[in-house]
Amino acid sequence: MLMEKVLIATDFSPAADQLFNCIFELKQMGMDEAILVHAVDIRVGEGAMETLQQAGKRRLKELANKLEFADIKVKTYTPIGFAATEIVQIAKAEGVSLILIGSRGKSIVKEVFLGSTTFDVIRLTDVPVLVEKYNRNESNQYTNVCINKFQKILLPIDLSDCSEIILEKVMQMPTVAQEVILLSVVEQGETDREVEKTKENYREYLNDKANKIQSLGIATKVVVEVGIPSKCITKLAEEEQVTSIMMGTRGKGIIKALLLGSTSDAVARTSNRPVILIPCL
């Protein structure tokens, strides 16, 4: 899973500043160009927009200088508009490999940041999105939950084409990923027998995939559970202390697409671990 060109969306909040701690590992994944975006909200009013835009350009220039010193090509954008729309449009125009965005905003009100800009970006874009997660200490300072995000990956699997696509991407990362946990969640069926049969089918499928991943030198673990998918995913992610959750934003068929859409939404919102969301069109 190469990431040659990465869009980094920032609102200059303390949490957003921590996104730049990800630069080294993204370089390991092949990043050689960063697209820095700070969108000025059109709702601030005409009198303030130009002032904020000029201030944003100065801040992005400072960040760009630091990245260029690390031998990364940089482009900067300070559009005026609705942040999510601007981010998605720039990502498409630039042909980026990944959008890196935080799950927190500038203020207490924006503790629901994932419900606004980040959440809208996830819904609108056709580009993979890495949603960073943070710890906040008593001094109200943010730190990244974990740095080596591709070291121990949790992969929720639903036997869909999307799952196959994501598995292929992970299998392209043998020099980065050290451990992969394959998880399938069986939702409660009509009978215990039906549930057990589905669990057996999932486990057989996952074991086959695990063998292929292990052949690349990546440690692999298979887990099959029964319950609500989003809750099982976030619970296992904490128990295993994974460095990221990688999952699709489309499922199997029309109904499953809606289900997995809601599952990925819920995981992105509630997980304490970084989440990598990959659209499967």
C-alpha cells in the first residue's frame, strides 16, 4: 500500500499539529509529496475571510519549510469554503494516495470534530482516509495514540470484494506490517446452529488468508466473534492494543454496503485507535 502523495488537512489546532508526527512512517510507506490544506470556513464572514486566509498561508509556509527540509515535496492550499468539500476536491485534483486528518478540532465544541469535517470527508471522498486519534492529558495537551500505525493492524473481514482489496493492500506491506489480526463478526442469526455454521465458514476463510499473510513473514491471528460488528471491532482493538484499524467503507451487496457504511462510521467515531478507511467502489 504505497502512499506517494498524502494530503494533510489541518486547522492549526494542537491536535492537528500532532499529525506531523506521522511524517516519518509515511515516508517509509513511500510518501515523497505532501499536500497541505487549511480551509477557511466561508461562514466566518466576508470581513474575516481574507485575514484568516493570509494567516493560513503563512502557517502552511512554515510547515512546508519543515517538510522540505526532510526532503519532501510540498504544495499548499488555503481555500475558502466548506472544509470537507474543499479537502475532497483538492484530494481528487491532486490525485493523492491518502488523506490524513485528525479526529479533534480547535475547541471543546469541536470535540465532535469527527461528526463534522472529518466525518464528511470520509463520506464524500473516494480516497483512503487515515483518521488520527489522540490522548489528552490533564494539561489539555494532545499526543498521538500510537506512531507506528502499520505495525499491528486489525482487519475486519466480511468476505466481500472490499475485504479482498484491503487484504491485497496489506500483503503489499511485508516490510512495514509486523502483525495482522483478521476479525470476522457474526451477527446473531435465527438459530444457534446457523450462527455456528457461519462462524465455521468465516474461520475457514480467515485461516486460508492467514496462511498467505504468514508466508510473507507477517505474524497473523484469526478471531471470529458474535455480536455487533462496530463494538466487537473497537473492543478487540483495545484488547490487542493494535496500532491501527484498517477497513472498507463498502460491504457486500446493497444491504451490506449500508451496514458496513454504518459500521465503519461507528468505528471511526468511537475507536480510540487510529482508523484507516478505504473506499471500495
